[in-house]
Amino acid sequence: MNFNDIEPSSPPFLDLDVVVKARLERVEMQMLDKLVEGLGHLGIVTTTDRALGEVMIQTTKQCWPDLKKAIEQMPFEIEFI
């Protein structure tokens, strides 16, 4: 099978990605990014609105429970939206 023949919505890839929107204080956005990066790349953090402190966290269904626990233990407030 050629990589180009794989459809993102095909059954083997249907449930892989999870995108979670979150909001936190602007000054804590970099700390969140470093946390996720430092956890063995459990996910990727992308800033969507710096002024409002909104980010998207892309991960997999398998990694999300561990990543969520780690984020919730950080010393800052985060709102999953």
C-alpha cells in the first residue's frame, strides 16, 4: 500500500487524533508547550489566539489520558473548551 493511498478517515486511522481546545493565562502558554514537549512528545500545542490564551492540543486517544493528568497537575489554571 502506498502512503498516498491512505485516507485519514479510513478505519485504521479513524480514532488516532484528538484535538482539544483549551484556554489559559497568556504567560503560562509557554510552560504548557514545554511540558507537553518534555513528556516524550505526547502531543503538540498550537497557539490559536495569543491574546485570549487559547491553544489547541493535538494528541492521540491513547496518549490523551496521561497528558491530561500531567496538565491538570501543573501549577496553573487551564480550561478545556
